[in-house]
Amino acid sequence: MRAGEALLGAGTLAVAWPGRARSGGRASNVFEGRDVFDRLVRLAMTEAWSDRPIGERMGAIGMALRQTPYASGTLERYEDREVCSVDLRGLDCVTFYEIALGFARMLRRVERTPEALLSEIAFMRYRGGRLTDYASRLHYTSDWLADNDAKRVVRVVTHELPGAIRFTKRVDFMSRHPGAYLQLRNNPALVEKIARTEADINARPTRYLPKEKVRAAQPLLKTGDIVGVTTALDGLDCAHTGLCYRDERGVLRFLHASTTRKEVVLDHELATYLASVTTHTGIMVARPLDVA
């Protein structure tokens, strides 16, 4: 479950990666939705997605995933251990952009397999690219952006946008509501780890762009830019995420897994979308970087 989620027909491939620990003889990682994966690979070959810049690749992948049902909690496989899970049959707002970015990066690799996609996702989803336990997952969006900037997966560009200011809200939702999270309910040690991570996030200088400044900044944003939507909800940095997508008329729109429409959609102009939700306060933005 994501930091804010408490508020808000294909086979399964079990993958055990070399060097990763196994628990009780069960595979460490899970992939579901092979039919969707194969469809995307075929589209990528037919439309030469790998020849496009990474942002354009992400836009093409995101558009191909439209109408995928919204599904929360797809990463919460077990209460006693963390596994890297990808489920293409249903996406939440974070798994949507993770998969678009992971698939876009995979297209520049030699392998185009579920295992290759899982490897990309695991590298970006966990702190320092290393899965150890539930607390190693980057649950808060601002933490995900900072860690993946450090790993050279993305470049945070929020501070480059005119009108960006210091983000001063404290994050502590997870440590204050452990009962809302499967792995935290009966594990005080993990709650303590999450609380230490929250303290690190709160000490980090972070910026955001207030939503009333977004329309003026839209000409600087590009297809494939990752958007964290900041929120007025207590204890959270961002309550929603998605991608920028510049349509054929040049309008910058919001491509996301919508909690209200229950599927992946290409929504209104970004500034218009933000204005439509009273608890949305602004955005944090990161630009994808291509593989070396």
C-alpha cells in the first residue's frame, strides 16, 4: 500500500533472481499480466518506440496502457516479507508511472523479458536500488524522486520551474497509522524504520510548485515528465502521481491511473486537473533519464 492509499486474466510468473533470498521456498518476485507485456513489446517493435527519446517512449507506453483498470494494493503480497511485484492487469497511480518508466528503460536493453522489466522496477522502487524489507521501498513520492535522482534514473526539475518554493509539510502518515499497512500492523521494528525514513525526508530540502503557478510553467514541461501531486492531507507529501503528455495540439495533459474514473486515462490539461481537486496544492516534477 502506498503512503496515501489508506485515504484514498493472465498467468503468474514467479521469478527468483540470482543472489536474492528466498523465504519458505517461495520465489522472491512476482510478475502478472504476460499478455499485456507481450502486447506492449509487439507495439514497441511495430512503432519503433526504442528509437524515441525516453520521455516520448514513456508517453507511448502510457497511452497504450489506457483503460487498464485501477487497482490498489497490488504490491502487498505478504504480511511477513517484501517482494518485488509487477501486475500489468491493474495499476495504481504509482505503479503506472513506474511501469511506463521501467518499460521505456528496458527497451534500450538487450533483454525484453518480464525478468528484465522486474529488474528495472526493483532498481527504481527500492532505496539505493536494493530490496531488503518493506521499509526499503520508497513509499513517499518525494523520497522516490530524490532517491531516483541520486541513482540517475530521473532528474528532479521542480526547482527549475518559475514560482517553485520550499516544501515545508512534514510527512509522518505511515508511522502514525501503522494499522493501515499490512506489513506494519504487527511489526514495531518496521514502524521504527519508517519513522526514521520520515525524519530523513523531513530534513531534506525539497521544493514544489504551487498549483496556481502551474499554468505558467506548463511550456517547460515535456511528455514523460513524472508529476507528484502535492496534497493538503495531513502527514503526506503527495497523494497522487502521473505523467505529463503533450497532445497533438500541443496541450500539456495529465496521463494517470485515475482513482475516480477507475482506469488509466488521458485527462484534462494539467493545470485544469489540479484546479479541480481542492486538496491538490501543487506539483513536484522529475524528468526521466535514458539508460547509459
